[in-house]
Amino acid sequence: TNDISILAIESSCDETSASIILNGKVLNNIVATQSVHEKYGGVVPELASRAHQENIIPVVEEALKTSGLDKSQLSAVAFTRGPGLMGALLVGVSFAKAFAYARKIPLIEVNHMQAHVLAHFIEDPKPSFPFLCLTVSGGHTQLVLVKSPLEMQVIGETRDDAVGEAFDKTAKLLGLPYPGGPLIDRYAKEGNPRAFDFPITRMPDLDYSFSGIKTAVLYFLRDQLKANPKFIEENLADLCASIQYSLIEMLLIKLKAAVKQYGVKEIAIAGGVSANSGLRKTLTELANRKGWNLYIPKFEYCTDNAGMIAMAAHYKYVAGEFSSMDVTPLAKMKI
Ligand code: KG4
Ligand code: ZN
């Protein structure tokens, strides 16, 4: 048949995921989340690799089963080549190679950051080209100018921590468990965002810096706790709201500058931090005021998932972009 059906694997960080796409339509998105990292307050690379090794066959089997397709019907197998944790990526790449070799089908490498952007094409409404995508996750903060599915340009990015990392690290200073981003979001709803003044770092051009706020919060808390050991518990909601306010401001200042510079009013956000309700609310109001068309994917496709890898792989298959069998993962990989 002329059907294009692709099995896609994602294993760059702490989610093991498999998805099947048939003629451009994502049929399923199976994700095994690793809980082993919670007690360490962050992702432990060695434990992530081991959990991927345990989870990869079950998630692939589940994806095959729920797709109604048989292995023998697949046209290609895709995997995340990078960026990500080397040991975690290796599990996905090795699996994909073995699968391609056994089934004698082509191999397709996918850039994880490109896939976060292409998650917008899994479901309607889809942005039209060119559009700007703000990708905000635990590992990355990037402003991307998207000209076509496979033609993207990073126009701004963080020079140190990712914004999700800033959420998680400041949450840790407040004594919240990992990952703290969603908890800051929750407590912030009851707090005053102007209660405390945390820095809004302004970098040159369209770049970001999120490491300053962590240090500012650290010293601020140290001083306050000396005077009042109960300072955090008595002010938790205001602290969360004020931290979140600064982080959102930093994100939006550059987004507004990018819109001005590139004259594009199609705006998309991607990555785990796009779940943040403060960011969604502020960005929605801003878009209404400015007349932007705003696109926010379903949460399932914001966090790490193989559905977005499958979507990217479909475009690459159609473009005839395949990988050779000696491909290796890349911890750092440019869009
Ligand atoms: O995209 P993602 O699932 O994984 C990668 O980092 O690639 O993003 C995870 C990040 C974590 O830093 C987490 O704290 C943050 O997204 N996050 C949030 C919220 N939900 C997830 N940050 C703030 N508010 C949220 N509601
Ligand atoms: Zn990601």
C-alpha cells in the first residue's frame, strides 16, 4: 500500500514514550513517566537510562496494540537523536536501530526541539507559516522562527538555566518537592505577584537568563529566615506569585520584542512550562490586546512525548530525510 506508518520513540530525559502515526495522523501516544527521580529532587541520568531500558519494550508493544497495526505494516522507525541525556538517548537510538535492522525499514532521526515545535501540527487549530514558537521546558528556553515544518531558526535562547529549571530550583529553595514548577503555579494563584520584587534580568538581543533569580531568591530567603524562621510558610503564596511574575515577565518581554522585530503575529508556545496557568492567562490577555493568534497544544503534547517525534518523522519521511545505521545520539544538537 501507499500508507505511511511510522513508529516513533522518545527517550531524551525521564519519559519513555512510543507513538504511531499513520498518514500524518497520530494514532496514540504512550508515555511511561519515571517516578524514581522524585526522591532525589531532580533527574538522575543513570537511573533514567535504566528505567528507559525497562520501559521501552512495554511502551512500544502498547503503541502497536492500540494502533491496530502489525509490525510488518510499518514504513519506518523514528527516534530522538538529541538534545538530551546521552545514556537516555542511547536506549532509544539502539532500540530504533535494532528494530529497523530486523524489519528492514528506514531509520529517521528527530531533533527533540524541532519536535516540540511540530507538536502544534498533531491537532487543530494549527498555526500558519511563518510563526514564532516559544519553547519553554525543564531543559530549554528558545524563541524559534518557524518558516516551514523542517525550516526553523533559533532567534533567541537562554544563556544559562532553562525557565523550567528556574521554577524547579526556586521551588526547592522554598522547600517544595521536585518538580516544583506545578506547585509554584498552584500556590501562586492565592498570592500577590507584587508582594516581593525579584529581578527581571534583561539580556542583549532576544536571549534569556534565568540563573539570577535563583541567587536572588536564595539570598533574600536567607536574610528573611534569620529574622523570622517561619518566613517561608507565612508567605508561601506571595513568594510563589512573585517568583512566577518575574519569570513570566522575562519570557514575555522577549516574545514581544521578537514579534516587533519579525512582524509575525502567529504565536505558539510549547514545552512543559506552557502548562503554567499564569503564563497561559497573561499570554492570552496579551494576544487579545495585540491581535495575535495564539496556539497552545494539549498538555499531553506539551511535555515530552513520542507523538511529537512521530509528527516530525512524518514530515521527514515525506521529504525523504533518512538516517544511516551508524548514526549516534547527540547530547547537544542544534535545530
Ligand atoms: O517539557 P517537559 O515535560 O520536560 C523537559 O524538560 O523537556 O518540562 C518539564 C518542566 C519542569 O521544569 C516542570 O517544573 C515544568 O516543566 N512545569 C511547570 C508546570 N508544569 C510543568 N512549570 C510551571 N508551571 C507549571 N504548571
Ligand atoms: Zn522536551
